[in-house]
Amino acid sequence: MSVATLEPEIILNPEKRVFPEFSLERLLGTVFAPTEGCRVCLLIDLEDLSLMKGYRFLDSSLHEIQKKAYEEFYLGLKDGGLEELGMTGGEMYAYAMTGGSNLDLSDECTDVEGRTLSLDRDIYPHYDIILCLSTFSATAPLTAKCKEYGFRGATLHGVNDIILKSGLAVNYHEVSADAERMRLAMTGADTIEIDFALEDGRVLTASLDLDGQEAQKSHGLCLGRTPDVANLPAGEVYFVPVGANGQFPMKYADGTLGVLDVKDRCIVSSTLIEGDQATIDAHNARLADDPMTGTLGELGFGTQVLPVSGADIQDEKVLGTCHLATGRDDHLGGDIVPGMFKKHENSTHDDILFAPHKTPNFNISEVRMKRGDQEEVIIENFRPSEYLLRALRG
């Protein structure tokens, strides 16, 4: 069901939404139509490629994402999915875990026989559709490779049971339509301002300069034969900032809270609110050593009504949330490429999600869009504004 057909109570309480049962055939048939005559394969990431031989990773207590890839996608294709979709293939390969979001992949990969293969030579040129279910997102590198080799694909990093039963069970034609309606409501924006209310009473404001650019959407459809890679679950409207100034709060992985100062599109420093000063010091040292790691490469807004999954890949697609991202943005049409970073391992694309479950220590009190003489509130207290809801209702 699209947002327009959902009850207001469901929109504000996504955990109450009822979804259809997950169907691999429905998902792939919708996202990739046409599928007839296409050869498909699966990619997973492993820290030890020897675990791919004979699917040895299945015997480990770890590798939950890779096990989902095997159980839901590999077996799903082999047990009738290929035939129903008119596809061939279904092989699974493993590449070395990158250790960071959207880092370029090493070329070496391994098949189930334990043979060492090349992604560039043995995989990319020989498949029409490539599905990547991994620990770390591979959207940026696979987007570049699909343009070089001509395949279509989808990245589904962090997939879990909640995502399978909600974000991957939806109708992506409806998701695409919702994303387009919200995109039209925001495209051409000159500036987005975000107010963050902290527990100590302070309100921080970050101002993102968009220069009237065309808004883009992540909507989950890779139709026809045009090379493209979908990031699933999808449902997002996004911009590539051309400038940014102000402040915003940051909750680090260890729970430490800091205030980030932004100047000329770059995070220049972090100051402790509470937690471990060493975490703040480490971030400041990284910014000083490689300033490109603090460059803001994306501003995104969720368009779907989905439950919290615990994985940002779905949770950033929830209507009423927004996120910023630092680092490379070439896969989004931006100008930040891996070669601009001091070290390869720094050339990540890292999302910073603002959502009630993720950042309960502060509130997004208001997000404002300025477009020419028009000014509209987009989000209030992590809820979509009436302006957005009207747009989504068509």
C-alpha cells in the first residue's frame, strides 16, 4: 500500500502496519522487470574467503547476513525462483569484507568450490543481474562497475528478518510513486535548514545549500536493460549539498554525544556533550589527518512507512527521518571520489541517521525547505509535516 492509502494512525505508528508475506519472485520480478533471459548471481562478503568453499560459513555462529543470503535468496532461486522468473544462473560468490561502507571491492572472489576468481573478469561481464547481500554497503562501487560492464543489480547490506518481512515485502511500484511525489514536493530547493533540540535546552541549526538542484530518489526499480543498481530497501529523496554551515549533534557508536561544527560543507571539529572524550579526540584527529572524511556528500529524507529494523539501510527510509552522509558521493552524482582521500580506507560513504530510536538524546524539532520565495516545514518532531503528507496523498 502506498502512503496515500494508509490511515493517519499507521503513518505515525509504522510498527502497526501489516505487510504481505515476503516473496523473492515478487521482489525480483518487480524491481528488475523484465527478468526473462537474464542470468543472475549473488555476492556476499566474508572476512575469510576460505569459508565460502562448501558454504562453510553456514556452520559458524556468525554471518547472519550471509546466511539470509543463502536461505532466502540462493535457495529461493534454486527452489523455483529462477524458473518462475525466466532467469538462469543463481550462483553465489564471496569477496573480501571491505571493513567500511561503500569502499571499493578487491577484485578477488571465491566460488563454492573454493576457486579464486576475478570479479572484473569472471563475474561482472557474465551476469545480467547481480544481487549483493553484505555486511558493508557496496552500492557505490557496484554502481561504478555496472556502468562499465552493463549489468543491473541491487545491494541489500544488513538484511535481517524485520527487513525481509517489511521493507522487502512491499510493492516497489508504490514505493517509487510515493518517492516521486515527495521528490516533486522538494525538488529545486535552494536551502534546507535543520533544527536539533538538545536535552540541555540548546537548539543547533545546520543549513544545507542545495543551489536549486533537482532532487533525486532511491525508489527501488531497475526496469528495462539500462545498467543501474538499486539500494534495497528503497524509499528516499536525496540531494548532494553544494555547501553547508552550522552545527549538528552526533551520536557515536559507543554512545558518546558530540556537537559537530560545519563550515563550507565540511565538518571541521567535534566537541563533547557527554561520554568519552577519547572518542571525540579520535574523530578530531581523523578530520585533521584527512579533511575529506568530514565533507558532507548527501542529505536524505525517508519516504516509506516502515518499522524500525535496527539496520540503517531500512531505518533511514522511514518517513519523518532524515540523514546526512560524509565521504564519497560519486554514486549519487556528486564530485567526491575515492582518489580525493588520503587513504583508501577513508574513502567511505557514511550515513548519519537522525531518528527517534537512533538518536533519543536529541530531537529534530523542525526541518525547513526554502525554494525561491516559498518556505515549507518538511518535518516536525520526527514526523512528516502536513505539507509532505498532502504531497504524498497526491
